[in-house]
Amino acid sequence: MKYYRYLYTSDSIKKIEKYKLKLNTHNGFTSMYVILLSDNNDMLEIMNSIYLKLKYYRKHPKIVIGITKTYDEALDIVINIINESIEKTGSPNVKEYLKLRAKTRDFTI
């Protein structure tokens, strides 16, 4: 698994390293959702962590942008990311916004 430098998490996630370990060992929680960077476009994907156990995702790891316990929390984070992108860059291009945020240290939210 690859993780975004400034990983988004919901308030219900207390020990992020515990969740990362579960994802890395493919022993994920069934009630955990991940926000992934899409390969094809500048969108984000929300997926139950149980799907990351599939052989495809082991051979083709995705970049995890966020981790939440519920689907609704994941939706809230995606909406916040898109709003931040529009506010900071003037565009809903999420990939470019996340790259810019990761490269620039003083790029604060």
C-alpha cells in the first residue's frame, strides 16, 4: 500500500498506525473505508477495505488518500477535499491539488 503524505482520516480513527498495519497485511477491518486516488482520472474512489485483499490490488497497489470507519465519513472527506481544491486552486482537479499540497510545505489548509 502507498499512502498520501498528508493522510486524511475521520475523527473516529484514533491510532492511524494500527489501521495502516491492517491494510498493509491485508488483514483489514470489514468496517473500514479507504479513499483512493483513481488511476484513470482526477477523481477519488471510496472503497471498503475488504476489497484490497483481492489479488489485483496486491499486484497493483493504489495510493490511499484517506481512511475512515464509515462510508458517510468517507463522503464527507471527499467533499472537503474537493472544496479545498476549488478554494486553493480554483479548480476541482483533485490530483493536481494533492500533488501541490504534498510538494509545498507552506501550502496550508
